[in-house]
Amino acid sequence: MAETMNPQRPPIYLYTDGASSGNPGPGGYGIVLKCGTHRLELSGGFALTTNNRMELLAVIVGLESIRWANAEVHIYSDSSYVVNAINKGWLEGWKRKGFAKVKNVDLWKRFLMVYRRLRVSFHWIKGHAGHPENERCDALAVAAGAGQAEAGVELPEDTGYLAERALF
């Protein structure tokens, strides 16, 4: 159960990245969460997925790992797709239209469930530009996806991607 808001709590900084080798291909996500002196890294991969799905999934998994209700969260992503969907209001428009012809609907609906319980702001950062946390997220994402696949590790299926692929 989520804890109630505590005005004494420091903000949380969530850095995310997604990667896909082949797009579609084996892909992964990488996350660095920072709060005060605490740091947490998370990653995961799939056998066949897309870069945009992994970019969005990184944000979702990062937000889902936050247990404080109404936490102040600053998300840093190099994904224009994800950042613009929020900051430019695309997601609200997609939602109003019933997500007609929108890709990654399963993930956007999952995002909305967790997004509503937090105070989130999105910040776009340029990828592969030497930002230490973004570079770390990229390394985690590549290792979790293409790196694992190249090592012969059997990755799970991205069932949302497979279901969507049948529609589009």
C-alpha cells in the first residue's frame, strides 16, 4: 500500500532509457532512480519489441517502483515520443479519442494508472550526449535486451507488442 504524502520527503529523480536492436528486435529498458542519498537501478529485456515501447516501459516501471503516494517525481528521458506525449498533451487527446489508431495502448493505459498517483514532471535530455545517468540507463537497456539475446539468454515475449503487431 502506498504511503501518504509527507512534505518532508525529497523529490525523486527518475532517469530512463529504452533500446531495441532492429526495431523491432530484442530490446530492453534501463532506469536510474535517485532520492536523497539513495540510488536504485532497474532493467529488463524482451525478445521482440520496439524502441518506443521500451522508452515508455522504462518510465512505467520506474514510476511503479515508487511507493509514496503524491511523490514529487522529475523524469528525465531522451525519448521525444514519451516526453512530448505528456508535455504537448498528445496523451490526453489520444485518450479523448478512445486511443483510436494509437500504438502502445496497453502501455499508455498502464502509465495512466501510476501517473495519476504522483506529481510528475517530464524533462527531455539529449541522448548519447554524455549525461552520466542517461548513459547508464542506455547501458542497462542495451545489456538487458540485445546484450542478453547475443549471450544466448532466452528473453520473455513482449505480449503487448505481439498483440499490437497483429492489429497494425
